[in-house]
Amino acid sequence: MRVPNIYDYSGPNGEYELDFAIYSGTKKEPVKIALECDGILSHRRRHNPRDRRKDVNLQAAGWIVLRFGADEIQTELRSLAEKENHVSSIVEIVDNIVESVGGLLTANTYADNAMRTRLTGLPWGSVTCPSCGEWQNDIVGRMVKCRHCGMGYKSSADSKEDV
């Protein structure tokens, strides 16, 4: 992804290349996040003048800029390799930004049955498998497959659900 140099005309009038670009939101309320990885060799000091110019240009173009240093990235990679159920702090930061900007759709809001019903037009609710007794969120009134035991059954809303 290349972003034009729209702010600082005193320097080279080239384009900036992003390490990672994340797009979210809606057409009316877009969320653009630039993830910049500052390595040891290419960025001997944090926030060097070239990076600052790049950040200002990106922010002027409507981007939220997140910079992560080599130490942060290495720590994250080690945690991913060592822990079976590691939740990335970098991903959590991005998810929090997206969620906070206009209350946009995220994994957390999509998990809500009322939101799923609104988005899909199908009735979602908490259903219980008649075979194993485990519950899951699924479409109500249709044939579904239990994610625990694999049995197929016609789902009906649990009595506590308001669908």
C-alpha cells in the first residue's frame, strides 16, 4: 500500500509504503490503521525524523498510526510460540481501536445474538443440544449441528432467550 506525501512538501515529494494496513468500519465511517514495525537495523533510534514525517502524513490522510519496536515484536512472537492459547496484545490494541471508533462491528459485538439477528435477518439465540446437553449460539428454528458432539437437531431457543 502506498500513501502519497500530502503534508510535507519541503522534503521529497514521494509516497510512503506501509508495513501493514488494516481497513475496517463502513464507507461512511472508515477506520484505517497503519501498523509500522521499527526494526533494529533500519531504525536505530525510535521516532527518527523520517518516521515522524511519515506519521504526520499518514495522520493527515486519516490513518491511525501504531508503531511497534523490534523488542515488542520479538516478545509477541515468543509468546505466540510458547503459549497454546496466546492472545496477541497487538491484535487486542487494534481491536480496541476499531471497537472504540463509532462502535463499529468487531468480534465482540458480532458474538451478541441480537447483533447477529440484526445483521443476518435470521433469529439467533442460545440453543441446547438434546443429546449432550451442551449449549451454543446458533440460528433458532433450523437444523443445526452440535459443535460438541456432532449430532444434528432442529434448534429451539432456550426458555431464557428472547428471540
